[in-house]
Amino acid sequence: MSEFAPICIYLVISSLVSLIPLGVPFPFASNSSTYPEKLSAYECGSDPSGDVRSRFDIRFYPVPILFIIPDPEVTFSFPWAVPPNKIDLFGSWSMMAFLLILTTGSLYEWKRGASDQE
């Protein structure tokens, strides 16, 4: 158990550091029902107009997808952080295959004009 003590201490301290700021505002918060204008919808200082359940144009969807792509790229690039003599041949070629697939997908999106805005 002594070898896991630093990990347990780290987990307790990190939990406290993240949960205490979440709980501090509650004693100082006022009741929002006393301010009915705080409960109303807000759109750039004007009253809301139109249906909130309207469909988005399909042109808006590639933008968030393009922002999601770098996340797995960074995650799968972690094996490159180990010293080169610790990665075997399989690890090196699997990373090369991943980078090839990523590059192919990025070139496909670029050719299709997914990042172009009208």
C-alpha cells in the first residue's frame, strides 16, 4: 500500500482542488426567482424570435467535425513520447499507419473544401 500512497494523496488533493471551487459560490448566491428578468431568454439584448427547434444548415456541421479531428491525433501521438529504443518495430509501424490514415483524411477534407466558408 505504501507504493500507492502518493497516488491516493494526489487523488484526494486533486478532488478537493476541483470540488471546493464548485461549492464556494452556493452560500453567496441569491435566489434567482426574485429577478424574473434573469429567467427570461436572452438573444443579443433583444427578445427571442423564431423557433428554437429549427434545423441547422448542413454547412455548419463540418466545422465542429474539423475541430474534433486533432483530439484523437494528440491522444494517439503519445506513444511517440517514449524513447525510441523502447518502441518496438510494431509500435513504430502502427504509428506510421495512423499518421498515414490521418493525413489521407485531412487531404480528402481539404480537397472536398470542408473548411471553406461561403
